Amino acid sequence: MLLRRSGILRDLCRNRHDTPPHTPSQPRPGVAPLPSPAPGTAPAAARLACPRSRADELHRGKQHLTETAERALRERRGVVVAVDSSADESTQLSRASDNQAQHWEIAYPIEVSQMLCGVVVLELGNRAEPELQSALRELHWGIAWLVDRMRRSQNDQAAAIQQRVMCVLDLAATAVEQTKFKAAASAFLTELATRLDCDRVSIGFVADQKTSLATISHSANFKEQSNLVRSIEAAMDEAIDQEAAIIYPAFEHDQRARVLLANQQLCQLTKGNSVATVPFGHDGQWIGAATLERGGDRRFQQADIELCQAAVALAGPMLNIARAEDRWIGRKLNESLKETLSRFFGPGYVLWKACGLFALFIIFVLSVTTGDYRVRADAAMEGRIHRAVVAPFDGFIDQANARAGEYVKEGQVLAVLDDNDLQLERSKWLSQRDQYQKELRQTKADGDKARIGILTAQIEQAEAQLALVEDQLARTEIRAPYDGIVVSGDLSKNLGAPLDKGELLFEVAPLDQYRLAMQVDDRDIRQLKIGQGGDLILSAVPDAEFPFVINLITPVASTEEGRNYFRVEAELTENSPRLRPGMEGIGKIEIGERKMIWIWTHRFSEWLKLQLWSWWP
């Protein structure tokens, strides 16, 4: 390499303990590594590592080298800095034998994939500018091996992380493939034991403030009261209580104080060599732990613990959900009830307690207070009298002067039927009668008594037919029977259409005589009596209440939309010009005072009683 040929980084490549004493003509190197480089940014300060020579030289050069290193990191490029030897007293003392007035420091940052990883700084004696530029260029070329080594290290770390992630996903997939908890947990633990070369792996979950062993690898069944099970559960409790992974024997570099008693006893009981217990949680709470055991001379390494932590952190909550789903319905209800009660009576959950107290207060108030109980029913206005106006004879519609919704007066023409045929019939009988009368006069002159009787009868027949035709002509005008409103009927779209005798043309109802028809649910009909009152609000008149009194309860129910209803009729105590037949609304019938809690819950309690009775054998 160029740096080695030029001798600039000769001391940098040697061991620090073998660095010869510094002389002004030789470069003095320094390396400032960055433990946590950030992309695109320079650190606030760099800790400089220099070769050890003499204590005074280390003390003298470190400050200058550090400042130069920080400048190179900030500017992200190579820098050359001239340092005055009279800048501080220590420099003057160390350069007493040097006749030059100043020296130089050159630095170049180490950048890997646009991330600052460190900086190399060299201290040189007095050099000419071409020599300094050459030294900076050779320093740039020479640190390539550092960049390559750091890049390989990063790639190795990324590959290791990727391999670990794939291993964790495979372990989680092993658990997800099974539908039942026992099978999923056993498959997961067995696969974990195989990958980590463990003799036995166990998993337990927290229940009632203590850990209960759920499954052991390579084993379908186990005795819950055995010493081994109790020791494993104690080791899990020990790790969960300390909220950290417990490894026995502990790592040499781990200086944290941990309680290892339960894990140590488990190791002694199984006569193994190493035990590790890793807790896992979900939603901010510890829900279980996994215990790993190894025998022989095999001990757990940091990589094993990290892999186990990642695996149980991912698969543990899934197994916990599967365990909860596999419980029988009685246990689910019991634990759900315990959890709910703990929120009301246990520590924390202030909002739950406040809501519970508020609910109790509401129940108490509803239990001691009374209110007016009223039965609700759909209601519609009807005319008390509906007069049907029908066709008096067969004919055709000539005129239509009224239709539904219009007010009419008594005798007002509603429609007119075509009378052309009747007029022809009337002319026919008039002519026939005149002919008979002429013949009768001639017969009287002749004195034929028998013929006189026949002609007299024929004249009477013609006059009768003429009277009938006259009556039909008078009824071609369809008139209103009284003052009121046309409830139904619209002939304006059927002018010229034929009519049959008795066919309904109009319905007319009086304006001041109404009745209220209500549909009461069969669950409430037993509480109604004739004479009970209530109030009506109509959709068309929502700002007014109309009082009424029940005068008829029909004993026959009708079915509508899958429900049974009874027809109840009532009479309004006050008439209003705003009322019209056909208006719909809601009627509420006053029953009496009841407890408020009964008013709000009686429907549900009655339904529940009916369902229980129907299910009971």
C-alpha cells in the first residue's frame, strides 16, 4: 500500500505499546473511532486514540489532534491544519529541540455508505505544501483498507440480523401452523430446543399473580405437582419479577446484580450445566416466560439469548391467545368475571370504578323513583262516518268535479255521468206515450171498450218507463251527501271510462266527527281498559298534543310485519280544524305510576322469562 511505502502510517499499523518515541521528523498518527455514526451528520466530539509513547507527548498532542478530527468530521473532507508551536506551554517544552516555528496536522474522515465511522489524524513536522498535499492524498488512499474492513463488518452484521429474523419467523410460523394451543406450543418449543441445542425448553403463563407451566418440549404430558415443574415455575417467577432474562451461570461481562437462586436450584436439580429464563410480555404486561436448559459443557451465549428473546416476544402473545381460546366456556366466563371484578375492586382502573359508581347511582335512583307508565302505539285518524258514493246505474264518466282531499258542501256535484242514452230512451217513451194517447182518443170515439182497456194499460206502462228514465237522468249528477272532505276517489283520470252499477266512486267523511284507531302490541293489551286516557301527537302536527279516551278494544288480533296487534279505538276529547282523516302519529296511553327501573326493564325481563320457559324441558 502507498501508506506503507511512504511510511506515513507506519506507527498506525503497529501495536500501541511498541510505538517508538516521537521525533519531530516523524508523523504521529491518531485514530478517532465513532461508536454510533449517524448518516449525514458529524458527531459533537470525537474520542481520540493515540499510540502510547511518552506520557507528556500523549498529554500534549491529544487536544490538538481532537480539534482537527472534529473539524474533518464536520466538513466531511480531508483537512490540513497548521499548528503554532507557541500555542501552549506543553508544546513549547516538547519542541525545545526543534528549530522550526510550527508543525502540521492532517485528518481524513472514514465514511462507509454515507455514514461517518471515524477519522484518522496525523501530526507532521514542518513540511512544504506539496509534501502536505501528497501526504493527504496518500492518507486518503491508505484508509481504504479501513473502509473495506468496516463495510465487511457491516455486511456480516446485516447478514447475521437477517438470519436471526428468518429464524424467528420460522419459529413463529411453526406455532401458527397448529390450530390447538397444546400442539402449537409443543411444536414451537421443540423447534426452539432444536435450533438452540437445548435439552429441554419450557413455557409458562402468568395466572393469578404466579406463573403456571403450560408445555415442555419433547413431552406431551407432565405431572403438575412434581419437583421439576415447581422448580421451573419458580425460575420463571424469578425472571418475571426482575423483568429481565436470567442466565445461570451469568455471563462474565455482565456486572448487573441479579437474583439467580431459583435458576441455580433448577440447574442443580436437573444436574445440568446452564439454565436461561426469558420473560415475555404483551400490551405493557408480563404474560409468561420460557426456560431453556443445557447439559454437558455447553453454556448459553449472548446470541442464543437474543434469539430466544426475539422468538418468545413474537410467538408468546400468539400462544397466549391460542391458550385463551382453547379454554372451555365455564373457565372463560370465570376468568372474564374475575378480570372485570378486578377492574372495579382492584388497584388502578379509575375510569372503570367511576363508571361503576355512576351506574350504581343510576340504578339506585331508578329503583326509588316512580314515573308515569304509558303504552306506546301507532295511531291514525279516521272519520267516524264514511259515506260511500257509488254509480247509480251502468254508464260512462262525463265530468269529474272533485277528488280525494277536497272539501265539499252538501249537494255539491262531484261527478256527472254521460246521459245521451238516457235522453234517447226518454224521447222514445215520450213518443210511445203520445201514440198510445192518440189511439186511445180514436178508440173512445169508436166505442171499442176492450181496445180502450188495452191502450190505457200501454199508456200507463209508457209513463212508468218515462218516470224511470227521468229518475236516472236526475241521478247522472253525483252529489255530496253532506259537508265534509273527500277521503278517496279521483275520476279525473278516467273520463269516458265505463262504470258498473254499484261501483264505488267516492268516500266522503264529515269534518267534525273523527275517531282514533291505534295498533297496540299484544304484550301491552292486557294493561288497557276502556275509559283510559292518553295523548296523541301527529306527524303532520308535531307541535300539538290531542287528548283522547279509549272507547273500544277489539278482541281479535291482526298480524303485520311479523307482530301481533290489537285494534283499539278512541275518541278525541277536543276537535281541531287542523285534523284530517288519514293523519298518522304516535299515541301514548296512560296506565299509571310504576317504578322507573320497571318501566325501563320490564320488556327485557318479560322476554327473558318467556325464553327461559320455552327452553326449560
